Amino acid sequence: MSAAVPVTLIRGRPVRVAGPRLGGKPSWLRVRAPGSPGYLRLARLTRDLALNTVCREASCPNIGECWQHGTATFMILGSVCTRSCGYCNVVHGAPGSVDPTEPDRLAEAVASLGLEYVVVTSVDRDDLPDGGASVFAATIRAVRRRMKSCRIEVLIPDFAGRDRDLECVLDAGPDVLNHNLETVERLYRTARPGGRYRRALRLLDRARRYRPSTPTKSGVMVGLGESREEILAALADLRGAGCAILTIGQYLRPSDAHLPVARYYHPDEFAELREHALGLGFRHVESGPLVRSSYHAHEQADALDRCVS
């Protein structure tokens, strides 16, 4: 008789766990605890201005390195998400009201830090008629007023597939439009039940067609139980949607209440995926165990500019 496949509850849903529970993290996933002067300065500023960062809310492993260099991904529209993704550490539930002063406070932070590049993302706000698109647009315009030279990348939700909301953000003129695919199509129901694989691809394709001058970007996690063939298919789908910039990183389980890690990919495997993606025609690819969507975002945009020039 074959052994029973273990089952665990992830946010109230039974999920089959493929294989035995993994041991400790490999050496290439270990990072130093944050505490540099640059980190402490940005921590104070975000606290004083009552701003949220996805760096903290999503427990990003690169928070020490990025904050040391004055780079942060600001998270607008509150810190409570209306969706419950099995991999994400952001709190889900019923969000509060939208703060109309948030765009100006974020712009003040950008000006105080003298940032040349900023990433703005948000929780999903399915409770709002436009999904928060107008707040993204207001934030882009507020930063432009305070720091004309600052380049702005937006990492947006899918707005439930509404073109008008996507176009509202694009009309505000971001320098890069980012929407993460996150995982392969087969795992969407488990990992991202509020999202749709094809809807994410359509958003990227629509953005490319509506404003061809704005490069699109997306990210994929590995280690959730996908096969190599499924990863390659997802990369091909992204390239087919016109995606220009790609990030590939290792999924790290935030807590026992989240989806388990099926396996850890070796750095050599990330290097192979990068070469494959470049062969598909992506103009810039960041691929590594600790790579996240906004990791080295400034350098990614610089590399894209060099490709265009």
C-alpha cells in the first residue's frame, strides 16, 4: 500500500504537500539582519510619515540591503489586502478607508530621501470601484510635482481585469508598469485564488498595446511545486504578452500558515533560467534565490535604457 500524501491546512484550505518537509534553508539564502544607518533612517522616515512598505509587510529578505541604499517599495492604500494568497505575508481582511493625504506624504518621503527611482505598489482593494487605480495615478502625479527627475515604477494589482483602471494608471505616466504573474498556471487556484493566470497576462499585453513607450515587467516565484516545463511555459507566456523585464526568485515561506516550500533551487538553476529567458527575447532578466520584484529595480531600468539607446 502506498504511503498517504500529507495534507496541511493553508488559510483554512486543505493542500497536499508534495514530499517530506524540507530542512533548514541552504547557505545561499542566508542574509544579515538589518541595522545599518541607511536602514534606520528610512525606517524612521516611513514611521514618521505613517507610510507602509511592502519590504516590511511581505517580510522581504533584502530589506537590509535595499534600505541601506535608500531604496524602498512603498505600499499605498493601506496594509490590509482583500485577497488571501497562500504565499503572501500581507494581512488580509476588510481594509479601512482610503487616506486622501497618502500620495502627498509619499511624495514628501521621496523628496526627503532624494530618490532617483521609486517603486509604488499596493494591497488588492477589491472593495473600491476602481481597485485603487485613481490613488496610483494621484501618487505618480504627486511624486512628479516634488521630484521631476525621479523615475517611477508601479507594481499594480490586476484591477479585476478592468481596462479603464489600468489605463487610468498608465495615463499618469509611470516609467515602468509591473504586474507579477507569480506562479505557473496549474498552481493559481492554490497559491493565488483571487487572481487569474490569463487575466494577468492580458493586463500586461493590454498595457503594452495601450502605451507602447512604457516598458512592462513581471515576476515569477519558484519552489511552490511547479515543474521545469511549467516554468518555461510561464516565461514564454510572459514574453508573448510583450513583457520586457523579468524577475525570477525563490519562494520563501513566511510562516507555517502559508504554503510550504516544495524545494529550494540552486543558484546555478537560476542562472540557467536567466539564460533561457534572455533567449526568449526579454530585454533584462534578474534571476537568483533572493531576487524579488523590486530588487535592484533601479539597475533593471538602467539596463533597459541601455538596451534601447
